[in-house]
Amino acid sequence: MPFNSTSQEHSEGFIRLALAAPFLQYLTDREIDPQPALDQVGLKAELLSDPSVYVHSELVYGLLNAFSDLSGDRYLGLNVGETFDLQGWPPFAQALQSSRTLFEFFTRFVGLVPQESNSVRHSLVIEADKATYRIERQQEPTVPPIQVTGFGAAIYVRLLQTVVGGSWDSSRVRWESRYINGLPIDYKGIEVGLGTDPGMQISFPVEWLFLHHGTQDSTMPITSPRQDEEVTVVAALRSVLREKLDETELGPEAVAGLLGIQPERFLKALQQQGTTLPREIKRLRVDVAKEHLKEDKMTITEIGLMLGYSDKSHFTRFFEARPE
């Protein structure tokens, strides 16, 4: 009996860049300069603190692997996951506070995590003797998600341990992934096995699903799930192009490079969304222009220059021909 988070139709592979922010903070706290790794993938540190910025998941995989190499920490993802603030993570906090059992927790959680990424598909599979929480990658990665897998192991072991409470027994838990080199083989006393696909999963006794967890605290504020824009290629390109609309070269290769995806995959994702790059750039320019015109803090000429139009007449013609 599976409970799924997304349909197979949405598999473009984009992810919220801010999910890499805990790694950046972890390095900074240890006085390790992250800049060489950021330069390696062409990112600025400040982008990792902006929850509205989306990039292709493989750009994040590469960045986190580069952070690991830079720090000399083979298990960087695992270490970051062990210090990650679960209570401050909206999908976890919301699912925990609106459930009484592990079953209720997971059925809520599986519907909340897609707000962070469309690169993976979450599901809870219930069998006679065990339950399995799966995180399936929607595309075969060309960049190995080693540190992401280590981070996931730490997060989901902690998550399960937190909700199960006193009934926790590590010997009855199994973690599987193709990328198990991101964690020690004896991690936390659980069984670690080599998986056959690029995702990851954690299995545990089915009876745990019906335990009443003891972590509810009526003094904790209830965190509402974020009502952000759906994670799509359109949202991703809008997030990276907003401050670059005055640049002359905004073709497929340049934009795909900003997102960390191959141009052909980028164009295919746009096609799946029923749109084109020129159309979305024009729509973004219209939306940004409307925002600034409403604020009335910039002249029309200034707005036009910010959007890449050399004079007022060019900008006026563009705005009159704006898409619906």
C-alpha cells in the first residue's frame, strides 16, 4: 500500500538552492572558506540564503561534493545532517504537530516535502512485516549525490528515531542506497545495504507505524506549510534571471548553465511545461516592470535599462506587446 508525494509527470529535477545552506553554515562555523567550491560550480554564497532560488539538483550534488573535498571530510553530509535543525524544517514540524502516530506523521510528511524539490519522489510502502520510506530520484544522476545521500541518512534516521521515541531499536532498521560511501557501514547501529537505484530508502518494523509518539508539545507554535510556487523549470529560470534581465546573452546555453543543467535537458523541460525560453523571459520582464511601476521609485527609463532596453521607446513598445 504506497503513499506517494508526486506523479511521474513532474520529474524535471529542480531543487531549492537554500537546501544547501546548512552545508555552507557548517563550513563557516569551522572557519573553512567555502569560496573555492562555490567558484567551482559558479555560485555566489548569498544565493544559498534565498528560498526563492531554484537550480537543477545536480548542481547541488556537485556543490556539496566539492564542499566535502574542500573540507577533507568524507562524511560531511552525514555530519551536517546530524546537526540540522529538524524542528525548524517546515515539513517535519508541520507533520509532527498534526499527527499522533508514525503512520499519520509519514502520510502528512510525504505530501509536504515536494515543496522543497521536484527532483525526487517520496513514498511510504507498507508490507506485512515492514514499512519502507523511499526517496526515489526521478532522473539518473550524472553527478553522484554522495553527500546528499549521507545527509539524507542522518536526517531520516533522526526523524524516525525522534518520532518512535522509546521503542527505537537500531538493529531493526535498514538504510539502502547506491551511494553508501557517504556513510559508515555501521552507522548508528543500523543495517546499511547497497541499493540498486540512485535513490535511498529506510525500512523499519511495520508495527512502529501505529505507535503514539511522545514528542508533541502544546507550547510549540504550529508551523504552516510554505505556500511557495511549485518547483518547476519555469520557477527555476525566473529565480536565476530576475537580476540578470539587463544582460544581452540570455540564450539556452547561458540560462542552462546558471541552473546547472545541460541545454538540451533544459529545453526539454520547458517543452514539457508547454512554454519556451523567450516567452518566459518576456513574462518575467513584464512582471518585474509591473512591480517597479507600482512602487513608483524608479523612472520608466531606469526600469527599461534594468530590463535590458536601451531607451524609453524600446521599453514602451515591449510593454505594449506584453504577453497575456
